[in-house]
Amino acid sequence: MEDKRIKGTYIASTAGFIDREFGPRQQDEIRARLSPEARALLVTAKAVEWYPIQLPVEILRAIHSMYEDPITAGTMMQRCGKSIAQDATTTFLKLLTKILTPKIFALKFPDFWARYHNFGPCHIDLSHLATNRLIINVPGYDYLHFVGAGWIESVFHSLGKKDIHVRNNCPVDQACVPEVRWDATWN
């Protein structure tokens, strides 16, 4: 079985999201829900290192578990994804967003995926681009459907697109599906 890993930049951005979005008491509550290893990673994650997938998933689960209502929890997970994308648009995506179009974004998405994940594959359906629709399929893991939807929405927003909707194939009360499908539309 493949050793699935996620890049430290994803974890560091998630830690920044926790610091920005939650007050001290809620931050303590999130940290209390984590194993010592995951808790330490919130502080020590190095952007260029790769970490076992179960650690960032544990952090995402702790954020999600702060909310009883699955809609509110999902909205917060999408906000986490937007935060990760906003961090990216101030670093490696900064110059790219000046030249990106939806088509170039779609063609580059497998590279963006590989920047955060050491596993794949990533499938892009370009057949609907003329109607402002993009379909992306990637291997699933817990909460990716929400986080990735927020990431995609944020990048499209940085491209100046409006009325952005990113739907996924995972039921709102479910943490994961084997393959996540994002269906993005915009004007």
C-alpha cells in the first residue's frame, strides 16, 4: 500500500487557520482533541517536509468536531480550504494568478495537487470549460471534499471569477468517499 503523505505547507496553513478563526479557548479545545504528535505538528510542521496523511486528517477532524451541525462544520472546513488557498496565493501561486485562466488552472491542477499530496491520480475533465464548468476527480480522504472545494473557490475568486459554486459528491454528514469529485461552475 502506498504511503500517503501531505506536504507541511498544508498543515502550516491549517494551523494558521485555527489561529485566525478560533479564540484561545476554542484553540485549546481543538488541541485537546489531538494526539501529542498532531498537536506538536501544528507548531513544528515544516513547509517542505512530507507528513503521514493521518496527522493532518486528525487536525481536520478536530476542527470539524467543534460543530454539532454538519452544515456549519462543512462551511468551516471550506473556510479552512480557502485559507490554505489564500496562503498559496501569497506564495507559489502569487505570480501564477496573474496569468491563470480557468483552462490553465485546469491543466495545472495536477501539479497543484502534487504540491500538497504524494499520491494520485488526479483526473481533470476539460470537456465543459466552454460552459464555465470544470470537473476534477482525486483520491478521497477525510474532509478533503470540503477543504478542496474551498481551495478551488478561493483560487477562482483570485482569478476574478464570480458566482463560483464548487459541488462535491460526498454527503454532508459523511467524512469521506473513495474518490472526491468537484464540479465547479462560475461566471
